[in-house]
Amino acid sequence: MGCSVVPALHRFGACLFSSAMVTVAAVAARAEQPLDFNRDIRPILSENCFYCHGQDGNKREADLRLDDRQAAIDAGAIVPGEPGASTLLERIHSTDPDVLMPPPDSNRRLSAEQKKILDRWIKDGAEYEPHWAFTSPERPTPPEVKQADWVRNDIDRFVLAKIEAVGLAPSPEAHRSTLIRRLHADLVGLPPTPAEVDAFVADADPLAYEKLVDRLLVSPHYGERMALPWLDAARYADSNGFQQDGDTWQWIWRDWVVKALNADMPFDQFSIEQLAGDLLPDATNDQKIASGFNRNHLLNGEGGAIAEEQRFNNLFDRVDTTSTTWLGLTMACAQCHDHKYDPMTRTDYYGLLDAFNRVPESGTPSRFSARIRVAPPVLELPTEENTKRLAELEATMKAGEAAAKPVIDALYASWKEGLFSDGEAADGKDLPRNLTPLLRKPEAERTAADTKSIETQLRSHFEGKIKAGLTKNLPQVTAYDAAKRAYDEYKGDQIPRVMIMSDAKPRETKILDRGDYLAPIGEKVDFLPPTFLPPLPEGWPRNRLGLAKWLFLPEHPLTARVQVNRMWQYFFGRGLVKTAEDMGVQSEYPQHMELFDWLAVEFREGGWSQKKMHRLVVTSATYRQASKVLPQHLEKDPENRLHARGSRFRMPSMVLRDVALTASGLIDLEMGGQPVYPYQPDAIWEALAITKERDFTYPASQGSDLYRRSLYTFWRRTVSPANMFDTANRQTCTVRAGLTSTPLHALTTLNDPTWVEAARVLAEKSLQAATHLDGRLTHAFRRVLGRRPTDYDLDALRQMHGRQLAIYQADGDAAKQLVSVGEYPRDESLDPAEHAALSSVCLAILNLDEALTRE
């Protein structure tokens, strides 16, 4: 072994393991299959070598690259066709801890199977391939399958071929009562009524399912449901974050998203308008509003915040959010150094950043009122009511000014005349310091500018420091001050101002040394896409509009793949690539590679219609399978990656709240508008009230606003709604939800006023719906779960009701307390104990696993 190779390979393997690691079972299963570099080899090298022997020259050990075939051959690490001469194999098979790779202190070990795979790969010629995600998808031919009668569309052919290859069979179709509830949860986020369930179950029309799908796709609630994951990606919130956490008007952008999704705006247009709607020719207000996607980031208005530093934080956030949302790449790594795994350089990163470095922003928000803090550029959108009210306030203010101005002017003249009566003008008490030199000048030497400055500063000083003391008992002046204050407060607090994008202030972009905004280096960098992706066509605008259009080039390898992966994740709980936020070199190789590419091409060639793709997925036999887990599933496919059964996962907390409100009949389905303030714990925002600058008392809503859909709940970025568990923090772009299971979830769904009130209102309506217990229990059960209860279900519910009734008959105060939760008025004619007992049962039904789960 040459001495130069030893140090070059010494740090081979120094990086973290991840889910992309090829497992022993997977390697063994394809031991005799033809090797695929992306599937079989790259995961091993990426997880064990590229950190120290990848493209990042700053971290590269001994200038050895193993991500580049020729470089690895030149270093002698790989000798194609000659395993015995390849030092890489010598090192991984060594028993000498000073030679062994990965090094013992890296805490990484290659399995025997992985070593065999590398041996075989080099013996076969050590061919490399470009990363699969960086090559344009081509439509594969759907495979032939044995059980062809199961297939409903081409999705099923790809899925069934994989299922049959491992000796599994697809699961039977789920019961119709399950299917309608599944579709409602996924497409509109609201449960079906018992009548809708009965009608669908009894419908003998062979196309009943497809007609149900079509009806839900045109529901206005489709856009509301589909907006939820999009708001997570956009880091949408109704406030800025940080200490002051001023409120914003970004709900106007949120409403645009819902409308666009309902209209099935083609995804290319949907994206272009959000990234560059303001740059479109003759841009409409709606297109400008759409560009608010990249104004949803945090805004730091704290006193110690450095404006330029915060502006760069905004720029970094936009690059990261755009790359995650549309490219599925972790570009943030290249902010400080060349990416360690993906072929992305710092120049690529700052070339993309230049597209965003043109916004006329300072980096910090402006104070429009004690509550509203938004940062220009903004689009003012006063309503007809706003315009009328503002005109009324302005008229009152001007009338007051007409009465007060002569008085104020007289007081000012008198104050100014007597101010320097002792002849020492420069010694005027408490005058601004920069006024003193001007006043010391002899009048004959003062320029016109000096005279103007003196007058301006004296008047300002009078208005700010003197006037109040002189006019506090003058009714004309106090009336005018009150009218002006009312006008200013209304204009600042009530006129909608949605933050939008603009290229009105282009700046010079340079690479920043380790991301430090104070340390620009090198030559000016202009916008260009990353060099490893398709180039920007000649003549295209080199700005955000060019970037947005570039994403939808027919040959672009990522845009369509990223979106269909997120669609699959939405409907099946996990993407075809598990890491929806990262399709780079570190991502897993898709088990359903052919299906993945077929879906990407279908999306692109189908006019970028999201509804069309959603319909394709939910009408597949794959989607319609029962979710029952059989022993053979656990043995051969425990994570259901092959989809031999239906997916089963807990619904998001925002949907669970809507389900509870709908089951009880409380829900208000009004769409759009300003956010509302439903039940939250007492003083939930108290921690923010560290100054008296603004009131952080939670402004609880009243009446029907308490029961609006969760989409419309006010989202304070620093203190998100307490009953929205497992949601994105809305501070950074999130495209993969994290599902957890903790006692806090049950604490919410068993004790939060929303669920308790929903339970007691559902109980009240169940008491009114039937005269006997079984009828009441059945009514409540069906309102929540849709299906009819079995004899077992009813027996369990009767027993629970009996126990609860005994408790509340013995404790009347507890009964009254329970049935008084929430603002919805209760039927006082109902027996409190009977009502409370059934309320407890209804709350239990709302907390059944079946009620919380998308079956």
C-alpha cells in the first residue's frame, strides 16, 4: 500500500448513520440481483465516507474523493475489476485498528454483507451513476401482474408487482363505512354524517365511490384541508415571533392558498405566483398576495436586533424554504461551505440567494400600532367598511384641527417669543443639542437652510415636549388630539396590510465567509440555478420569476418528484422517499422507484393538476385496502412500505378538533377572514408581557367564532395554540409532520374545553334524539364514528353510562359543573346527572382509537 493512500483513507467513514443505511436483510435479499449503484452502493459510501472524502474540500482528508469515480481511481482506492488491488477493500477488511476503515473511534462498522457488496461492485467494474434524483424522470411501462383483476389504475400495477415479488397478496377493500370516513378525513378534513354513511353503504351504483370522490374534490372544504400541510411548509403564522411578536395580516395570503387549491390552480402557476407573482406582467393584487409565501418568515423587532443581520436571516430562510419546498434539498449546508454530500457549492447557494436579495426591506418590522408590526413592502387592502370609517375619522380630525390650529399656533408663537427673552438663545432649557450651534450663529450669518432647520426643530420640540402642558385644559386642542389619535390608531390597526415581495431594491450579492453577513468575499455573484441541475434557458429573466419558471422545465428532475412524494406521504402517512425534506444523496433509495417516476411524469404531463393526482391516488385499489395487519405483513413488510394493506395513522390535531366540533354540531363552516381566538388556557400569552408596550391578554372569541375550523385559529408564532399537538412550530419550513404519542395528547382530548363542550353538546342532542338509552348511545356513536355500533360496542357503552350516572347522581355539583363547560347554552330542562353521564360517554367516544385514527 502506498504511503499516500493511508492518510487519505484514515478518516474513511467518519459520519452519522441514518435511515438510508442498507440493512443486512436488504443486502442479503438482493445478493444475487444485478447491483445498482444508487440502490446498493451509494448508501454505504454516503453514510461512511463522503463526510471526509466527499466534495467539500475544506473537510476532505488528504484530498481523497470517493464520491468521484475518477478521483477514487487516481488515488488507488478503487481499481475497477481488481478487488485485490483496491486499497478501499484492503482497509475495510483489515483487522489492524490503525488501518481499519471506518476507524474504530468513529463507532461505525460495515457488516459482512456490506463488505461483500463492495467487493462484488469493484469486481464488476465499480461503475458509478448520477444520483437518481438528479436525473430527469422518464415514464416507465407499468409491469404485468398476476392478479390483474385487483388493479383499478396504473398505480396498482406498480404496487402489486412489488407485493407479488415478496410473496404477499393485497388486502381486501375496506368496508364502505371506513372508506367514506377515510375519504372525508383526507379530502375535506370533516367527518361524514350518519345519513351520508348510510347512503354510501347502500348505494349499488358501481361508480358510487368515484362519485363520492368527485363530490368531495369540488367541496369548498377541500382547499381548507389541503392548505394545512402547505401552511406548515410556508411557516405561516399570524405573528412575527421573538419578543415583541407583533401581529400581521398574512391571513390574506392564507385565504389565497385555500382559494387557489379549491380552483385547482395548476401547480406550476400556483408555485410561480407564490415565488414571483409580483414580477408577472401587470400583476394583479391576487398575484402580489400570492408572493407573500416568502414573507411568512420570522421578523425580529427586538431593540437589540441588528437590522442588516436580520435581513440576511430572512434571505437565508427564503433560500432554505424554497429549496425544501420545491427541490427537496437541504441547501442550508452550503451557506457556510460546499455541501458535504450533494454536488452543491457555496457559489450555487449564493447564486440562488441573489434572486431574493432585491427586496426593499430593512430586516425589522415597522410599528403600525401597538398590535400590528409588519415590514414593508406591503399591499394595503382596505375594505369598503375600512374606507368609510377612515373617511369619517379623517373628517372629524380635520374639523378638530381647524378649531385647534389657531390656538396651538398662538401658543407656539408666544412660547417662542418668550423662550429667549434673556438674550441667551443658545441656553434654552432642554432644547435639542444639535440646535445649539445654529442658535449661537448671529442671525446675519444664518443660511436659509439654518433658519428652516431652527424653525423645524423648535416646532417639533414644542409639539413633543411643551404643547401638552399648555393645552391640557383647552377643549379645542384635547378634542383634536383625541380625534387624531383615533384616526392614527384605526389606520395603523385596522387597515389590512399583507406583506408581499418586490424587487425594487437590488443589492450586490457576494459569498459570505462562513455565512457571516459582515464578511463578504470574492466577486459579485448573480442569480443562476445550481450547476448540477438544468441550466437557466438563454434569455430568461435572472430573477425570482426566472427561478420560478425554471422549476417547471420539462427536464427538471426534482420539482415533480418532490411534490408527488409529498402527496403520497399525505395519503399514506409516509412518502415513497421517507425523507420528504431531502431527496439528495443522503436520502433513501425508493423501493417503488418505477412508480415514483411514473407519478412524477403523470403529474407533469397531466397539466400539473393536484386534484387530478389526488383523484388518481384515492381511486386506486392500493388506497382502498383495509388496514388490518396480518402476521405475514409484520414478517415481510412491517412498515408497510410495499403497501400490501391500507395505511393507518392518527389524524392531525387540527383535524381532530374539527371532527369533535362537527360531531357535536357546533362547527361554524364560514370560510376565510381574520383569525379567531377559540378556547385556550388562561393567560397563555402571559410570558410575552414583559413590557407595557402592548397588551398580551388573550382576546378570547365569542359566539360562533369559538367554533370556526382549526385552520382559522390565530397562530402566535412564539406560543402556538396549546391544543394543537404534533404541529409544525411554524418557525421553519416543515414538509414532514412528526407524529408522537404522549399523555399530553390524551390530556388535551379528554380535558380541553373544546372537546368537553363538544361532548356535552353531543350528549344533549343525543338525549333529544331518542327516548331510550340504546338510541341515545347509537346516535352519539354514529355522529363520531359513522358506522353503527356492534352489540359489543353498545354493551361497553351501557356499562360506562351506568357507572357515570351513579357518580353524578351522587354528586350533583360535579354534574352541573361538567354540563356547564363552554359558552354554548345548555338545555336547562335536562336532568344534570343524566346529561353529565352521557357527556362522559360522548367524551370517551371522541377519544376512542377509532375516533382519533384515519383507518
